[in-house]
Amino acid sequence: MEEELTSPEELTTPSQLLSYLSTYKVLVCLRCRYAIQPGAIARHLKEIHRLHRATRRTFVAFASELELAQPHDVVLPDESQFPVPFLPIQEGLACRFEYCGYLCASSKRMKQHWRCTHQIPTSDPLSTPVPLQTFFRGNALRYFTNPSLLRGSPACTPDSAAKFSKDGRSNTPCTTPKTGTTYPENQHLPLNQHSSLIITDQGLLDHYRNSTYKTLSCHPETDQAFGEVVLGLTARFDFLRQGVMACAALHLASIHPANRTHYVLQSLRHQAQAIPTFRQAILLVDRDNCEAVLAFAFFLVICSLNSDTEDPRLFLNDDPDQHLHWINILRNGCSMLCPFWDELTAGPLAPFAAVWEDDLGVSVEASEGPLLGALLPRVFAETPIHGLAGEHETYRDAAVQLAAAEAFLRRRGPGATVWDALNAWPMRMAPAYLELLKQDRPGALLLLAYYATLLRPTRGEWFLVGRVESLIDEIARRLEDTSCSAQSWDFFLGIRREYFPEEALANQ
Ligand SMILES: [Zn+2]
Ligand SMILES: [Zn+2]
């Protein structure tokens, strides 16, 4: 392959490197064989292809004339259009559970998917080999296949799943062809459009009861709280009922991509109904509603992280109305609960209270890891003494908390959940630090990048898919825009290379 490529000097016209696919409104890099994100074209040309400034200008001008869709808006090919030209085709797998149709590139991923999404740990998940393509790489990677291969009746329905033995293996032989070069017509998969849409409140509550609650409870000890207890409270507290339905709808959106818009809109409607009543409730927290307020925190986080309307970058939010920021709502909500904490820890939602436990129970001095030890001097170097008042102290405090968060998550080991990761640091972010983050101070961004490495192991949760990667990309973008030093940029690249190899590769 190498010898076919022209050297940068020989690239003079955009068509030598870039091809515009008007059907999908994407610009494909012919060398990299993937579409470049609309905002990343200049960087791609500079950093990957090392085009000289004058050439780059011509290419960027060419691209600026084109109508380019954002990654999540790209319309996928129909059966007559697959495969998309220029993009490589790789062997992949499609999930055959119910109307799932989830696609991935490795059997390891598929096993993880069955464990997390279908709650069936199995060494041999039902799947069919399919050809995969993706327009984008990195955080916008989204596989698609020929939709005709996803048609037919499900190989595995909840009923047949019940026949699974404890290790998740089917009692009836169910073969998954190991050779992936042919895609026989009888290996049909369900078509998402054929699944009946859930449109009623009761339908959403049932979906929550049957499926969603288990995906939220990352631990057996919280199963009952997320299940029975929360559902019991929904009868009395409408904000919680709306929150549960909003969350169930997002969960449905994640497992039925073809009906995504329908479910996201449903979720947004329930979110809009939940928030005003919840805001009222936290003005007057009492013995009666404290459990519902505590439970709602989880649904608030999930909707905030997953919603299409929310900034997908977790902590980097340009929204001027920071009061609406989920961290602030969460912190306010939890501080309102303080007077009732003893009751909460003794009641049926004790496992929830434990998740937001204030005391992480780690000694901080002893826990400062080598990476963090190198990070703090870097953060200080980015911050002139005559900079913002108290900036150094704010960073030091944030770093100490970060070290504690890391020690805490390490102690939790593989059992650490996304809730632990959120409680360990974001809930403790000082307003002064959030303010520096809002101003895109390099020191604040570096600390956040470090935190992203702690969130990484939780990426398998459906409501976090792609979010941590977006966060890392967004930090990169902001660091580039600030006057961050070359050393700090290298430090950041080092973190990204080590912890986010896929993103590092895509953005090289
Ligand atoms: Zn390229
Ligand atoms: Zn599946």
C-alpha cells in the first residue's frame, strides 16, 4: 500500500485526497479511507497528511463549499447502496437477540454486549457474521451493514432466552457460522422497523421493569432499589415516574437505532415534565419525598449524559445557564437530602445512599499515583503565578480529590460502577474549579483529561457509549484553542495514546 501513496508534496488538488459523497454528505479521505468530521478537516490535513499551509488552504476552501452532515446526522445506506464506495469492509457480527441488531467487530465486544444489554453472560452469544463499514473513526465510529441482512425473525426472543442455562448457553443447539465470507439469506436478522413501537406510558414502565432497571443496577445490591423500590415510588411521585419513563425511552432508543428518533422524542417529553416538578420537590425536601428525590438523581444523570439535547461532552458545557447543569442539580439535590441521610441509609434505598457516600474512605497522601504526580507540576507550569487569584490552590485541591478518586476506584476494582466514578470526583468538583473549566484554562482541562481515564472502564454502559471519547476529543479541541504549551499538549497526547488508543489513532 505504501508505495501507491503520493508524497505530500505531490498533493496539489483536493480530488487527489478527498472525495465528496453527496448521498451521505460526507467527505472521505481516500488515503485514510474514512470520512473526516466536518470540524476536523484542517487538523486532519495538517497532522495526518502534513500538507503545507498553502495547499491546506486550498483543500479547506474546497471542503468549505460542501454541505457536510454531522456524524450523527449521516443517513446510512439502504440495501441497494451498501457497500459505500471508498470505505473498507470488515468482518463483523450482528446480535441476534430479539430485535436488537447491535453490530460490532469482535466476539469479545459481542459478549460484553450480551452481558450488559441483555443481562446474559455467555461465552457464545448468538450472532451472525455480517460485513461492516463505518463512515467515521474515533468517537464517531458507528458500524452499519446491509440492512437486508438484518431482516427476518429474531433468532432469540425473551422466551427462548429463558431457556438459557445459568452460563447463558442455549439448551437447544443454535449455531453461529464461523466463516464470515458469505452471508446466507437464511441467516436472517430482525429488522428494527418490524418491532412494535412502544407508545404508551405503561409500555415504557413495563420496559423499565423488564429490562432497563437491570442495566442501571451495576451491582446485585442495587437491583432491588432500582427495580421494586423505585417502581413503588413512581406511584406517588410524578417526577420520578416521568424520570423512569424518560430513561426507559432512552434505553429503547439505544437498542432500536431504527426507531431512535421516536424514542428520543418520547424521552425528551418525559424529561420536560419531570424537571419542573423535581425542582419544586428539592425546594421542600421532607421525610415523605426524600427517597424519591434520591432515586431521581440517577435518572437525571442518565438523561443528562445520554440526551441528544444535552451537550454530549459530560463536563464541558457552554450552556450559560449553569444552574441547569446536571452536576449542579445533583449537588443541590444531595445537599438538600443531608438532614434525612440517616433515614435514607436505614431505609429500602440504603444501596442508593451508599452510592453517593460522602466519605470515600481513602487516605489521600498515600494514594498520589505516578501519573498524577507528574500531572500537577504540569498544571502549575501552565498557570502563571500572576494568573487568576487562587488558581493554584484550586488545582491542588482538585488534584488531591482526583488522587482520592483514583485510589477509591482502584480499591473497588472491577466492581467499580459508573456511579462510583461519578461520585468519586464530579460530585466533589469545587465551584472554583468548575469556573476555571468553563474558562478553558489548560490546567483545568488537563485534570479533566486525567479524570476521563478513570471513567474509561465504565464505557460499556449504554448511556455512556461514546461519551467519554467525545469528552477526550473535546478536551483536545479546547487545549488546541488555548495557549497551552507544547509540553502540556504532549502530556495530553501521552494520556490519550495510552488510555484512548482508538481516538489517538483517529486524530493523529
Ligand atoms: Zn487522511
Ligand atoms: Zn443484542
